[in-house]
Amino acid sequence: MAANLPYYKEINDFLATLPHPGRTTNPAFYCRRIQPLEAGMTVYRPPFRRSFYFFSLFVNAGNISIQYDDKMVTNPESYMVCHSPGLVYSFTHDHKLEGYVIYFKPECFSFFKPDFHQSFPFFNTLYTNLYKMDQATAEGLAPHFEDVQAAYERNTTENHMEARAKLLALLYHIKEFVGNRSSGTRFVTPQQLLLSRYVQLVNNHYIDKRSVKEYADLLAVTPNHLSQTVKAATGKNALAFIVERIIAESKSLILYTDFDITEIAHQLDFSDPANFGKFFKKEVGISPLEFRKQRAIK
């Protein structure tokens, strides 16, 4: 893991970095209603990891971009996120965002004996699940999230047992909801599975792993086999996926932060700003500063 990629082990440490910091007396569990921010305010979070689960429903997304795994979602009407510990995540949103967020650690369900990920497969250890939906569908789910939130707020002890029980009930409800949205069984070939695992790994390690060989080692295959499989399935070479992911995050940092180019190069684990500038210009055609100026004019 790159030293400059933030990794939040404690919920309170992460909460302290938010625009309106919160705090929980229970280190394993936290719920919050997300209310609209001051008009005109925009929030951007560079890539980070958390050691706990993130579960959210947003009924009014406003103008938002979410970067997770190999996907970029822009301006969904409403959406739900199921995010397991250790995965990379970044986002930007405007002041209109509202809904519910829930953070919890595995010990939150120490009383739950079945395997958590087998029971709730929408929490995947390899990738984030994001479900886009219209506002009416989100508003139908909102009361279930509100039940958890209300129980959390009226809890008189630190363990929030009632709220955790309601969260468990909510997860079973979401399991049925997700199952009803499925459109049949998908049959995946070994080649498709390898490609999927490769893309997932790239999106979790693109800051600290930049060669195809490093990913081949993680996947227990040869670099040549990985390269051939990716090329056959997509028409692109394996290195292109790494490059594209770095460029996508570079553009987000350039457009949505006030970081200078030196800080952006540091965030992305380049050895120096000059190397970052050469890399960016080779892939985009213009320098990072020119890219920022052009978009500012537009």
C-alpha cells in the first residue's frame, strides 16, 4: 500500500475528515442522515481506504461523480452503495446530496453466526457494489434506513443493540431487493473471471502497483498469460487498464482540488512532478496545468 494513500482504521478518524465531522461512542458502528450542505459547496475526496464497511442510500444525489473499482458513475438520480473494508474509493458531490450513511465494523455483528459475505453477497471483498435507481425507488427504501437511524439516535447505551438488530433486518431486506433486480444468472468463463479479478485488483492497487507482473503475481498466473487473456477479451493490453485508472484519478485531482501539481504527483505516488507531467502529457496530449486551465475556461 502506498504510504500516501489514506487508510482509516477507526470510524472516528474518518469522520473527523468530513465537511461536518461527526463522532460515535461506539467504535464499531455509526449512522448519520446526510443533509444538504451550504449552497455552492462542493466536496471532493481523493482515493482512500477504510477498515470498515460503508453502506449508504442517497435519495437526492445532485451533481455527483463516484469513482470505484473500474467504474465512474456521474449524476445518478439516486443510488445505494455497498462497500467492504479495504477497497479504494473516491468521490465528488455538490451541496444537494442527502440520504443516509452507515459505517460498521465486522464486530458489530459478533452475535451473527453465519458467514457475513455469504449471507450478504452485495458486500464483496473484491469490489464495490453501487446500485443506481430512480428517486421513487430510493424513497421506498428510505424508511428502512430511517428505522436504523432512529434506533441509533434513541439508544441510551453505547452498544446500540437495537440499531444493530435493525441494520441486520435492513440487510436482509436489501438482499431481497437486490435479488429482485437481478436479470437472470450470468455464466462467466475462466477468461472473463481472470479479467474481472485483474480489473478489480488494478482499481485497488493502481497507486502502489504499476506493472503487469505485479498483478500477475497476485493472480498466480504468468504476465504473458494475463496479457494475452486481457487482450483477447478487451482488445486492449493489460497495461492500458493501469494507465487509464491513473489518468482518471489524475483528472479528478486536477479538476476538483486546489492541489498544485507537486501535491498531485505525491498523491499518485510519482517520484517527482516532472515524471508525472511527462506521463500525463503522453496520455492526454497536454500538460496537467494546461488541462486545468482549459477546463477552468469551459
